[in-house]
Amino acid sequence: MNNESLDILLYKILSGYLIFYYKEEKYELRKISNNLRYEADLLYEKILSDEKYNDWIREESVENILINLGLWTKDTANFMTKLEKSIDNLKVELFQNFLNTDNQNRIRKSLNNTKNTLDKIKNIKIEFASNTLEGYASSIKNEFIICHSLFKNNKQVFNYDNQDSDPSSLSYFNEMVNEVNKYNISIASFRKLARHYTWRSYWNIKNVSIFPGTVSEWTDDQRSLISFSQMYDSVYEHPDCPNDKIINDDDMLDGWMIVQKRKIEKAKKQTSIDDINPNLKNANEVFLFGQKQEEIQEILSLNSQESLNRLKEKMNYIKQVGSVEDSQLPDVKRQIITDTQNLINNRK
């Protein structure tokens, strides 16, 4: 997306409405008021209530039906969680290799493949969910909003109450919905716009209201842009703020933020352990018992990489020799030698 496209996108968000051309005619999707949102939500609830005893698939039954159809398994949710963790780890790896282009290419390929796999699985459920009662109610709700928001020549294009009686009108409506959806703003575009110099020239003047009205009167796009701008402010103001190459790369910056989040979480866990038993604070090694794999991973995450390497060395040594005295463990022997040498040096 070039600077001209970003400027157009910015002024679309600033204006609060969408202008587009279809078959050489100009259309305007006006700002959705809170009153209209409220009416649409009431309509959604009414449909759920009116149709609850009819023969509809319900949202909570989707996974079981997909399992019966062979499109899902009982382990799919766990697999998706593993994919999400893998994506996080690959983003961290990408950040840690920001100076190594060859490694970056390998990591990006793996990251994109993992993202695509996760998206395909999610889409199976999303597409099937559109056939549920909740999916039907959502489509009617969105239809209601567009019918009351789409204008041409300053006149409302569709009459919601009469639309279903005219097949040509329904076809025309679907064409308009498809056209409007083309202008949905992706997360990547929001992030690029939040870094764009034209927007930053507005955003950096903090004591001036950029959008009219209160926060509750802003559009969804306006609130999203503000949220991403606040996120980048936090990055820019961080004591260890990364360089521009990392900031301008969404996946790489995500990796940096995941690293910062993990540092905070690790510090909180360590503080909790220290609060439970202050005697553990200065201990070289502490053994905690975890019954589940997740608990074991949390305990291991409290250790530094050096500690984990030392633990791995101990376990490998024990595998080789069987039972062993603590004083014969490799790291303990090294420490004894170091302490002895320091003692000799101090006596000279």
C-alpha cells in the first residue's frame, strides 16, 4: 500500500463514511449510529427468540456436527492451540534473527505456512457456523444495518421492509454487500496507517480531539486506528524500543512484544513464588512439582537459558552413569573447583 492509498484510507476513516462507485454510479455508506446498532441488536435477539423452537442448528452444536461429518476431531481445538503457540514462537525467532536475512526467509516461510494451516481450520468452523440460527440472525442484522446506511443521490437505496418481496432487489442488495465488503480494512492496513506520517501528524497533537463526539460516537474503524496508535506509542516509549526495521515489520514486532510479555509474566511468576516462600529467593536451585504438562512447562519457564542448559547437562550425565552423588555432577564439580581456586587466590 503506497502513501497515496494510505492517505485515501485515512480520510475515509476521518470522515466516518465510505464512498464507492459501482457501475459508474456513486454510493455512500453512512456512519452507523448507536441507535441503529441498538435496533439491529434487538432484531438479532428477536430472531433468536422467534426461531428457537424451529429446526435450526445452534452454534454450540457446530463442533459435534463437524466431528460427525469427519471435518473436525476432538483434538482439533488442542491442535489449534499448538499452532497459535507455534506462530508466537516463530515470530519471536523472526525478531531474534532480524540481522540474518537467510534465517528470516526460512522462518517467514514456516510462519506463513503455519498461519495458513490455522486459517483453514478456523474457516471450516466459520463457514459452517453461518448455517446456524445465530449465523442467520447475524446476516439479518447486517442486512438491516446496510439497508438503513446505504445511500445514492442522497436517498436510501433499499427499503428493508419491502426488499424480500422483490427478487431483483435481493440480487442487487447482495451485489452491494459484496461491494461494501471489498472496503473492509485489514489489521495489516490499520497497523501501516498507525505508523503513517500523515496520521502521526494528527495523532501526535494529543490535546486536540481528532474525531468528533465522544468515544461511543466513533466508528469501529476510528476506534481500531486509535487502539493501534496507542499500541505503537507503547512501543516507541519503551526503554528498549526496537529499531525502525523491527517496528515496520508486523511479524517481527509481534515477536518483540511477545518477548516483552514473557519477561513480565516470568517476573510475576517468580514474585509469586518468592511471596509464597521468601527462603526460595536466593536459592541456586528450587524443585517444584507439577502434575500436568502445562504446569511443568510453567515451572521450567522460570529458569534462565543458562539454568535450562545446566539442567539438561545434569540429566544427560545421570542417564550415562546412573545414580550419582550431588558433588559429582558436572556443574557442581566446576563450582567446587572455582570456589577452591578463589579461596587460594584470596589467601595469597
